[in-house]
Amino acid sequence: MTAVGAAAAELVLPGMRLGIGSGRTVGALLAALAPRVRQGLQFDAACASRETAQIARQAGIRVLPEEEVGALDLAIDGADVVTPQLDCLKGLGGALARERLVALGARRFVLIAEESKLRQDLSGLPVPIEVLPFAHVDTARRVRSLGLEPRLRQDAQGLPYRTDNGNFILDCTPQGLRTPHALQEALERLAGVVATGYFLGMAQEALLAGPDGIRRIAIQQTK
């Protein structure tokens, strides 16, 4: 993690508006940025979770207000699974809706992960879905009708896990033959669904840490 965090930190330039995701890999990025900030590097950061924002402030990074997430030069975030086409699954940490907004608000979106997270495709893999608490049982029923088996995520106390937005998460296992792209399109049309963990066609680059160093995958996209 240290190596990929350091490699990603080199992408951050003075004066940037940087989007920062959440999770352990992003923690390595912040750890690599902290000494550069102490040496005078200045930039503004839009953070995808309150935990990330707290760590960034402790590192001396200027954190933008939550309402000023858009118009970012660069966004960097981890991935739970990533394909060679840079489609990825996110959301195990629970910040998927905010991570999506940060990524969409950036001109360039870069994923950072261990090379072991690389898979040929996302088909059949569990996907988290952030949903409104209101009528969430009915939302789960509609999700199930698409060929997904939803399970309400719980916290350490056995209560429904709540995101920074106050929403619930359904961890969903695909039961049918629909592709991630087809499922994403169908889920986006469902009332009660806030965001999914499918990040498809969003990233332009990935930095993957492996035994032979940092592997870079880049895809040219229009955004």
C-alpha cells in the first residue's frame, strides 16, 4: 500500500482541486502527501467520507466544504475489484455514493489498488447498493426482482449500517445472467436506490501495486 500511495501522491500538483476517496488505500495516499504538505505543497481537497476529511485535516490539507465537491482537477480512490478495462466495484467501506460524486466531479479519475484486486470482469460478484431508509424493505423487493439477492448491512451492534448520508446499504449477490452494465442501468431506474458500487467506464487510469512494483493501466476516455 505504501508504494502505490506514494506513486499516486506524485500525481498531485500545487494548486490542484483534488478529490480523495476513502478506505485503506487512500490512507496510504494521505500518508504520502503529509510530508509534501509540510514542505509547502498546497492544494484543496474534496473528501468522499468524514473519516477521510478528518485524516486530511490532521495532515494539514485544506479540505473543501461538502457542497464544493465539483470542478476537480483529479480524483484518486481505491477499488475493491478492478478490471483491465478499469471498470470497478466499490462500496465495502460504505462511502459509495459520495465516492461516485467525487469521481464524477473530476476531469481525471485514477484508481489505486493492490494488483490482487485485478479481475477479468465483475460478473457474478457481490455489489453494494446504497438505499434510502424510507421504505427500504420495498426497495429491496424491487432489487430482488432484477436478479439480485439483497442483504441489509449491519454495524457492530447489529443495527442497520448507516452511511455518512444516513442511508442504508444492501449487499447484493447476483443470481441471474445480467451483466453489470445491464444491472447498473436497471438499478438506476429504481426508486429508493441512491447509488450502486458499480463504477463503470469512469476511471482513466489505475495504479496497481504488485511484487514487481507499480503497474499502470491507462485508458483514453471522453468524459
